Amino acid sequence: MYAVVKTGGKQYKVAVGEKLKVEQIPADIDSQIVLEEVLMVADGEQVVVGTPRVAGATVQATVVAHGRGEKVRIFKMRRRKHYQKHQGHRQNYTEIRIDAISK
């Protein structure tokens, strides 16, 4: 059984027991969260697709950790104009573990 959920503006295919890194969620470590924006639920051959969400479907998850991703380096340059700009960015994330999928 798996589901497609939307969180942080992105869509993720999740199954029970998986760990995944999503955009930062304001929740404490080891707390239970409920993802209510479920776009699709599949159980074997039975597939339920929402329009846009599946009514009554939820995904329960546990917050495992918070962290910061790898550094992305930004370098801008204009040739022959003596302009160079260095910048970096690290995106915050929340790692969650999927506990249950309910229809």
C-alpha cells in the first residue's frame, strides 16, 4: 500500500515504514503529525485518485529529525565588467517516518 501526499509544495510517494526528507515542518522531534493532503491511495490493484484530494484519507508520520541540506553554491559573474558575486544556501528540512496510511 502506498500513497501520494503533498507537503511543502512538493509531492511524495510514500509507503509505511519509509523515511523521507520534506520541507521544514514546525513540529518537535518524536511527535506525531498527520498529512491530510493525500492525492492518491493505492492498495494492490485498487487505486483511488482524488479530485484534487482523496476524501477522508490521511497519512500518519513521526518526526525523526530536523536538519539542513547540502550547501548550494551560487556564483554570478559579468564578463569584462569586474563583477563577481559569491553566495551560498542551505535549505532546512524535516525527516519523517511514515507510520500508517488510512483511506
